Amino acid sequence: MTLANIMKLALKQLDEAAEDISEYDELFRSYANMGYMIALRLFLRPRETFELTTDADGSADISALPIARIVDVRDAQGQGVRFFLDADGRTLRTGTAHRTLRALCEIEKPPLDADAQEPELPEYAHPALADYICYRHLSSGNLAKQSRAEFFRQSFYQQMRAMAHEGMGSVTRLQHLYAATDARYGK
């Protein structure tokens, strides 16, 4: 679904006329993007691998990359590399000078701006953004509207939880779980 289709669906769910979209356009875009960012940051967590080259200090500039969080850094041999970010989050620091490293990162996606733009979510999750629009729109109303808003909020989060099970970086094996977490031996 495109952003325009999502906003039209929200209007239908709110029992508003489709011709009234111009009245709600800016507000609904804002709400759609709020829901989209929640979906990306908390549930889908899209990842990408970047190749970074460190300087003589073992630092790599990451300020131009759309990185939300660095998950893992590895060298050319696949060995894990210790790293930390500067306080401003623009420089990755390692103890590895003049090397090419591969950083697995959770990435940021740009907000939805154009009517024809589609969210980078699974197709079945697109209507959840309309639910989020409805939730935000109704939540500041009277008690009856707030009750309807709660239905839309629950629908949105139910769809997000279903989407999260697609498993970007999730645990898929429980091998040696008890060896790492067993409290019986006082470890």
C-alpha cells in the first residue's frame, strides 16, 4: 500500500469521507511516520552490513551512514573486533589500525514523504499504519473515542508483534542455553 492508500484506509476506518483527506493530510502523514518509525525501530529492526576502513588510530567515520545501532564488528578473517562509539556517535573506535572491517548494523530508513511511497515493511503490515493513525487521531477525544482508539492501538501492536517473529537476529537455537544461564552452580 502507498502512503496515500494508508491514509485513505484510516479515513474509512474513522467513518470520514474520502474527499476530506486534505483536512487531515499533514496530521495523518505525521501519525503514519510515527507508526512507521515504531515498526522499524522496535519490531522489524532492518540490518545492513557496511565495510569500514580504520585510520592509524583504529577509528572509522560513520557519520554519513544511516546507522541506528551497531550490532557486531568483524575483521577480514571473521573474528570479532572490540569497538565503542565516541560520545557523539559519529566515530567507531577499535584497536585495529589500517584495516577493513565489516560492521553489522541496524539502520534508519527515511520517513514517508510522497503519496506514492510505500513503507519498507511486509505488505501485510501496511494496514497497521492506518490503525496507528486512527489510534492517534482518536486518543485525544472523549471517552467513547478513547475506547475506539484503544482497539486501534491493540490492533497496531498485535500486527507489529506478528511481524517481529520474522526473526531479524532472533534466537533460532537454544544450544548450550543452560550452561550459560544455570544458577545451580553459583556462576
